[in-house]
Amino acid sequence: MPLTARGREMLGSLPGVAPKTATDGIGCEIVRHEELCIGCGRCVKVCPSAAIAESALFDPLQLYDAPAGTTRGALGACLRRIARHEPDGSFEVPDRVRTFRTIEFDRDRCLGCGACTRACPTGAVTARPVDGADLGCLAATRSFATAVSA
Amino acid sequence: MPSVPAALVPGTVAPVPKGPDGSDADDSGRTIIGFFCRECAYAAADATGNARVPLPTTVRSVLMPCTGRVSPLHVLSALAEGADGVFVAGCLEGQCHYREGNLSALDRVAFVQRLLESVGVEPERVQMFTMSANDSPRFVAATRRMHATISGLPRLSRR
């Protein structure tokens, strides 16, 4: 994954580490599985580079798309049974309902640190090592990426 | 050990009273599920029962440890499985025994109302009431108001 300018700057500040090219990555590629996301916003809170943002708008159509066996899938099945028509657009989720947020992920700001992977309670965020990336002395990061994606 | 009638076990649904012809005693035939907080609304319901105050037979009670335990799925699955209305009765604001479970419940009820509205179902089928443990008249008023609201709406159709 190419580093952002901020990523390069952060990496350059570490002793003995300097990215050789603009395409050097520092860690892993973050893969989001939207169907498992419950919109709790834990990943937003731990992201060090503000690559993840949340909004309180919720589109009920997400419930229809959720896989069976999850709470959202069950909610979607119940809603489908009593619905008189298809959901008509998003609405704002009340403050104290801490899930059902809409999560926006800005891949360009991502440093590949994997903090969101550890924070996610449902396994909706996974990480995998970037193929062919010149990780150099960041072998530890690479082994972390392998461990969290296993 | 003598078996306890199901109706006497706290938290279980009392048997539906039957009319002479075996149908529901209440002619509207509707069902309302009430999720009651153990610390207040359930105690109020208990007091109402001890005082032999007549209540609408449409309401079936479900005992919860706190209304904060009520999730949107509890409410929606009740509606999907046969209830025409659901109401949540908890402690007065600021008097939750678990700090703010009732406030969470209030927002979850609002969430479900918006969900219902977005698919064309009347949001007033789901409501929240608050009361204190010794406020039996308020419990009776909430129950009757819920019964009146649901009786005024058509039966909830399901697929």
C-alpha cells in the first residue's frame, strides 16, 4: 500500500527507518467486510491517522443486506415481515444507540497499522500483508500483519 | 415438589383469558407485548394486580432486569411474530437502578420508531413509558393508553 505524505513523515521520524520510495508500505492492507460491520465506531476511536470517520445516518437497507445468523440479519428478517414498502432512505440514529453508525474508511489516509483490526468486536476489519512490499527492517510489522490476518 | 402454575412464575406470560366460545376474551383480538423493568414497572404491575384493578387483556408482560436490556431485536421480533404493539416501561428519568438503562431504552425505542416509519408502519406501535415502583395509577394509565392506541390501528399484516 502506498504511504501517504503523513505516513512517510511518521515513518521518517523513526530512527533507522526511511522509506525508499513513495510506494513503500509500513504494514498491512486493511480489508473491511461491510456485511459484518455493526457500526459501533470502535475503529474510529483507535485510528491514529483519522482515516476512519463515522456518521449518525443509518440506511435501513443495510439490515436487508446483512447475512443471516447475525443480529442485523435477524433485524432485517423481522423488518421484512412487517414492512409495507421498501425502506425510504436514511435517518439519524439517536445518541445513546451506540451501534448502527455509518463508517467511512479513507484508504488514502490509512497507515496500515492494524489498530482497527484489534478494536473490531465482530471481525469486520481484517489485515493482510502487502505482497511484494519492501518492508526492510519492518519485519516485525510484517509478522504482525501475518499474525492478524491468519 | 408441587409444580408451580406457569402464570405464577415471574416473567412468564400469563395464559390468555378465553371467552365462552374459546376465542380471545378481548374482542379486538390484538396482542401488545410490554417489556417491564423489574425495579419499577413490574413492581407497579404487581401492585395493580394485588389491588385487582382491571387491565386490558391484550397486554402480555415480559419481565426485564432493566429496560436497558431491551434491544431493537426484542421489539422487532415481537412485532414480526404476532404482536400488534410493543411498549417498554421503565424507571423515571434519572432514577434507573443501573444509572441510565432507561435512557438507552428511550433512544432504542426512538430508533425502532424511525425504522418502522421508514418501511411504512405506524411508529406509535412502539412506545416507552416511565413510572416509579409505587405508581400503580400511572402503570394503569400507560397500559390503557397503549391498548387504546393499538385498538385504533389496523392489525399488523405480516409476510
